[in-house]
Amino acid sequence: MVNVWPAAALAVRLSPSPSPTNGKVMLKIWGRANSSNVQKALWAAEEVGVRYDRIDLGGPFGGLDKPDYVARNPNKRIPTIDDDGYILWESNAIVRYFGHKYGNDQLWPRDPKVRGLAEQWMDWQQTTLFSDFVVLIVQLLRTPPDKRDQTAIENARQKAEASWAMFDQHLKANAFAAGKAFTLGDVPLGVFAWRRYELPIQRANLPNVDAWYKRLQARPGYKKIVMTPLS
């Protein structure tokens, strides 16, 4: 597997949310801004309104093996957060934490049945959708054209589209992952929806996913964090 980082990856840098005027920002998020997993944390932070500083790390920036980072995250991946001394890693866990600590009842519902749906689709992104998109991203964005495995690309595309078709069925009766309203459960899926529509692949006709995707695009946090060049 070839893992080539294009020069454009170095240029994709987001400005952190502005620091509060009455003191320093207590929340730090480590990770490159165009990482799908880092974007989950950043977008969730935007949705709940918590201010943060982001530190470039991973990919073309390196730093995952530095002792000070390993002390925070022995898994040596991104993202990692430090919320006033509280360290946490794993992207979906971070999204949940932001919901618990900073979210309102809509973003992180108290109703266990509604929250259950949100968490179901969050975990489905990790267990089912993620692996096929790893293949597509590595092959189509980081591998030279003459070295791409077209069979692997097509197999991953078909499996990913079958997964999206399943979500499309869910959206026949639901505007969002957990029902009528947007929740943080839409965040992990929304990050990969952007990749589905931006990657040069053939896509199935999924009208409910299309409509949901348009609703996400209307959210300021989605535009700011997720709708950026892929690499």
C-alpha cells in the first residue's frame, strides 16, 4: 500500500475558533485539519459551541511518535484532546464527550431511544463504512495512478455504496440519523458523506442520502470543517 501525501495536504489548515477574550482556550485538539477522524472532533466542537485550539499533527506534519504526544495518546493516532487537563482520544468517543459535556438536548438527546439511534449510526460508521473508505482514499488520493489496484477500488466502491443504500432506507422515514432533528450522531457519517461525493467514483442513485447531505451542507460547522479539499 502506497501512502503518498500530496503537497496540497500541507496547505489545508483551518484557523481555530477564536480565543475567549477573558482568558486562554482550555480545549486543545491535536490532528491535521483534513483528517476524517479529526474533522469529527472539530465539527462536533463547532456544533456544541466550545472554543478550541488545534495543533497540526499526523500525516505530512508527523509528530505521532514524539514522547510528549505518546504520553497523551499511546495509540499514536489522531485526534487527541486535552480539555483543561482531561485527555481523551478516539474520534467517536470525543464526539460523545462533547455531547455529554457541552451539548444541548437536541444535539445529544436525553431520550435513550433517540440517543440509541444516534450512537448506532455513529458506531456503524466505524465498524462498517470506514474500512471501505480507507481503501478508496488511499488508492484514489495517495497512490500514483499507475500503481492503483483497480480491483480493490471497485470492490471497496461497491461495498461502500451498498452501505450507503442501507442508510438511504433508514432516511426514508428520518430526516437525520436519529430521527427528525440533527444530532451529533450525524457527525461521523457526514464526514464520510463529503468524501463519497468528492471522490471520483460512480455513485448509486440514493435520493434520501442526497437530501440529507444537502441538509448537512447548510450547517456552518460542516462548511467550515468538512467541506475542504481531500488529500
